[in-house]
Amino acid sequence: MRQYLQAYKDLFGTGLVKGETIQKHIEQQTTIDTFLPDSASFFYVAESPSHTYHFMGRLQENVSGYTNEEFLQQGIGLFLQCLHPEEIDIIVNQMYPDGMDVISQADEQEKQQILTQYNYRFKRKTGEYINLMEQLYVLEVDENGLATLILGNIIVLDNEEVLPLRLSSKIFRNNAVYETIFSKVYNPITTPLSDVTGRELDILRNLAAGKRSKEIAKELFISPYTVDTHRRNLLKKLQCNSVVELAKIAFKYGLL
């Protein structure tokens, strides 16, 4: 476990964040947390360079079984030791570097508009593994443009299967739409989504949200004909007969 924590430190060894800046974000999340409904999801604020958590949402304990105090005291090290042994090396040494590369290569104005999403198996304090989807947003960057303060949103996937590890990066465009700019599967496991491309994921996500072809085409700057072509390909690849069935798959695998 030490080598993975060291690899994390080496990767995220950026400049520290000022205390008042951290406190500002903690206060914002504390306020938001009081209004969030009870669900299998929570937010956290983490400082990458010091590998520490500064805030944990009140619903975290329901998900992991650990108290917020345990995570705040033990930091990222506790999170890493809860990752499945078959996945931790891929996550720390492949997925994290790829995600950081996407952010570092983005323009200064774009860094805080990127959503990084990945999934993994997490061992609860009681010993059983659950599938989680984690979404990361950059709150602060250092003078070199590297992410230093992260807002995370962890969601429990209602799926007991062993899922392929997928990392995707999406950028929030001016037309209020997320566009996938990076997508990769790291441990190929045959699932319905194994052969779905990044663009098809965008189409699937929008179809599952109830949007029509013309609306999707306008938001993604493509033609309605192209949207319909992707729709037909998705129905064929995922062996579905309707958009309703596509939506069920999107929900099952945490795409919504």
C-alpha cells in the first residue's frame, strides 16, 4: 500500500492551497450539504498535494461505513486501502495520470470546466465490495496550472457485477452541454458498453435524459441525421429495442 500512496504523492505533488481558500470551499459545501436529499451519494473536498480530505458530506458514512472523522484523519491513504486489489494499480498508475494529463493540457479557462469520471470497487468497513462512480471537478489550480483542490462526488452504482474500469473526461461547453473529450477502458470486461465510443456515450446520455434528435444535434453541433445514425448503432450494439431500454442501461452503468 505504501507504494501506491507514494505514487499518488508523486503524481499530485503540486503547490499547497491557502488556508482561507480551503475554508471558503468548505463553507460552501457545508451549506450545500444541508439541502441535499438523502441518497446513496455525497460530496467531498480534497487537497491533492497534502493527500488530505477537508470536507466530507454527511451521507458519506452511509456509503463507506467509515466515519467522516476517520477519513479526515487518515486522508487519501484510507481511500486507497479500500480499493479492490485487482484495480488499485490500474487506478493509481494509469487512470490518475491520464486524467491529470487531460486537465494539464486544457487551456487555463477550461480546467475548471472539465468533469473527470471513473468507477471502481470499494471495500466498505463491513468487508463487502460495492461499485462506486466518482466525479471530479477542479476547484483550484497552482501557478503551473495543476489541480490542487478537488471537489468529488461519489455515487453508489446499483450494480453488483464486476465492471470494466472506465475513465472519461468531459468539458462543459458554453451551450450548457458536456462533451466527452477522453474515454478509455483499462481492463476490458465484456459488458454492454464495452464497444461504445465516446461520442456514442454523449448521444446515449442525452437520449436517456429524454432529449430529441434535433435538440441533441444542436447541442453537440452535429446533424440530426448523425444523431439518428448513432441511435441506430447504439440500439444494435446494446441489443435494445427502444430508447427506454437504452436509458435503463445508461442508469445501470452510471452514465446519468
